[in-house]
Amino acid sequence: MPRTRFALLGLMLATASLAQTPPVPLPPVAQPPILATAPAPVQGGTKLQLPAGWSILSLPVLEARALSGLDHQLYRQSSEGFVVVDPARTPLDGRMAYWTYSDRPQSLRVLGSGQARAAPLRLFAGWNLLGCPSSQVLPLANLSLQSPDGQLAVLEQAATTPAPGNRPWIAVNAFRVRSQNPFEVVPVDIAASNATLAPGEALWVYAFQPVELHYDGGGGPRVASSRSEGQTVTLTGSGLDKTDNLTVQGVPIPAGNILQASPDKMVVRLPEGLTQGTLVPYQGANPGTRVQLRGDTADPLSLGLLSGKVVDSDGQPLAGAQVQVGEQSLLSGVDGRFYLAKLPTGTYTVQVTAADYKPGSGTVAISPGKHSTLLVSLSPTQPRVEQSARVYLTAYPYQVGQKRYWVKSIRAWQVGNYDRRSYDSWWIDASSRQLDWGEAPLGRRIRIEITWSDGRQEKFAAWDRRVYKDWQQERFYSPWD
């Protein structure tokens, strides 16, 4: 029997409201520990003023190399609450803001780098306290989010376009707070095109699911002008041939819909039904100039929308798969995705075929005004010849306050094949622990489970990693990586 999986999710277009999110967190109850060693004075750098009592520290640099003037350690917000941070031992990330406590008004000096980093900032489900890692005003329109399945969206789309579960990725209602007084929070509509974050300010953002935030936005393709001719949009600007992704209202446009691409011109065929909304070109995860589309969508609530993705049994996208939905037929794009709009209400038979894969079939119900999604998994007709690669898993101890958690055990196995597994455990502390997992099939996924212990309490976390090269090194520094 073909191993075919259909997942259908009805999505309702709705924005987040204040009633959907809990109150903004208050300062920690306990004061942070006093610094064990006073840092050396910073010469030059940027001067910051903190009042007595609790406040929020937002650093105008991406990564602080030196910080002087503090008497206490800091707190950072995490999925498990407040975590103590010693700035003398831990580099501070300017993309995050920190709770700080002062016995008296203090003058700080910070020295750091303002160069953009490629690594995204991982937001956990709940309230995240973001800083402004710049000495300039930061337009929120330049920031982008990436979901666990690789979809990209600017903040406006992430706050207003539903994800699986009938909720946006993040709440549209955020709160701005100035470092001098964390109790004066000002509501911010992050879907507004003119929303900004200024130096010294922090932003409370509520995420409904774990996502990645890219701060190095604004460096994507530049669109100078555009014109629409039916389902075709022509963009003129610069760097358009470097476009890696296109979305309209958060819906990915298949790469096959790019009819022409040169440095100064791009012609895009929009999927049927996507004639209104915001088109965003991306270079990597950097959003470029947004384009507002204005089209004619006749009676959109009387028809249904269907988007989907075709993958193999390992979860990798299948390009060029033939998707038959009723009488309509189309091919999946290079990312395995397909999109059909203006489908009359009813139940459709869906048949999916691809070379060297067993066909899949099923049914999908289309409702008026609703957006349904479909995930199709096809099994290969012949056992694949797999290449292998060597994988090393390394875990490190970490410290929270005065507690040091050492690596107690590492367990790993191949997803879908529990017979292929490895396990090691330790009872004493060490600077790091490495597990040589040996040869693993390229393209397969490995499930890794790590347990840390301080002798009394244990911390547990798990990850999935795809094997993509020989001598692959995977490193884990804490349960929050």
C-alpha cells in the first residue's frame, strides 16, 4: 500500500487581539545576584543611563564585547521564565533585551559590534523581549520570520496570516517599552507599515509558536516600480535576479512562476486568486521592497482556496509532481508546493504522481471562503541507494545562576528506524561530551535527546537534525538552543 499522508487544515483569516495573549510579564520577584567580579571600565563606546530599581536594558549593538557600570547580573526572558546572565562570562546579544536591577541610578558604557549576523534569533512560544541592536531607528518592516517548515513572512504577514492551528504566527499587538521605565508600555501595531523600534527601546512580542526572527532584513531586492497585467506582475528595480523566495500574504509563490529574472526586471505569474495583498521578494531571509497588489477578486467568499506540498517519505520536497484536483491539473514547484484558488464548494478527489514514486490519492473538502492545506507524502517505487556520512554530536554544560548543569546523557537514533540508535551517559562533569554516531544515511534525519543534570534536577531537550554532509558536527549548548 502506498504510504500517502494527507493533512487537511482549515484556516480562518483573523488577526490576533489582546484577549488572545496574556498580560505583559512583570519584573522578576528576586533581585539578580551581585556581580562576583566588577568588569574593567570601558573606554569610549556608548553611554547608557539606568534608573534605580528595575529597568530594561536594550543594547544599541549586535554583540557587546564589554559592558561596565553594572552592580548586578541580568535576567533574560526564556520559555521557562527568567534566566540569570552574568555579562562578565556570557556575551550579550543586542537583539534581546534584559531585565536589570540597580541599587542606585547608574551610568553604563557598552562597546560592541554593529555588523549584521546571519544567525537568526529563535523566538519561543510566549512573550519575547526584543532589543534594538542598532544606533539607528529600526523599521519593523525590515524584519522577517521563518517558520519551522521554512516559510518566510515579514512581520505584517506573520501577524495577520493564519498558520496551522487557525492562528497567526505572532500577535499583532506588541508593546514598546523604554529602558528607563519598564512599566510604561505603549501598544504597537507591528502590522503597521510605519512601525519602528528606536535605540534604547525594547519590544514585547508574543509568539504563538516557535519561529526564527531575522534582524538583518532590509538588504533584499529593491523594487522601484511595478505594474500588473491580469495574473502577471512586472517588477523593476535592482538585485531582482538574486531573489530566492516570493510570497503574497505569506503564501509562497513557486519558483516556476518566475517567468523572467534579470538584475533590473522580474516578471512573475501570480497563482490564481492571489491578485490582492502584499508581495514580498526575499534574498535568503532578507525581505526586500514590499509591493501592494490591487486586483479584482470577484466574490472571493463564495469560493475556496487550496494550497499544498508534495514530499517524499523523508519529508523532502518533490518538484514537478503532477497534482490532479478534480478536473484541474498542475505541477508542484521546486519547493514541492502548489496552489489552487477559486475552487467551488465540494469534495474533490486528489491524485498525485511523480516519476520513481508510488502514486497517492485521497479526497479534500473545499468550503466557501476557507483556505485548506494539503500535505502529500509519496514513497519511492524502488529502494534508494543511500550514501552515508559520519556524524558527531557534542553537548556542553551550561550555568543558570549558581547552578551548573553537566551533560548526563546523549541518546540518538535514525528517525523511522529505531534499530539504528546510539546512547552514552556520564556521571561526572566535563567541559564537553561527544557522541560519535558513526555512519548515517545522507538525507535522513536523526533524533537527538540530551539530558543535563546539576546532581538534583535534570533538564531535558530533543532535536531533529538532517544529515547533509560527511564529518557533520552538531553542537548543543543548552536546552534552549
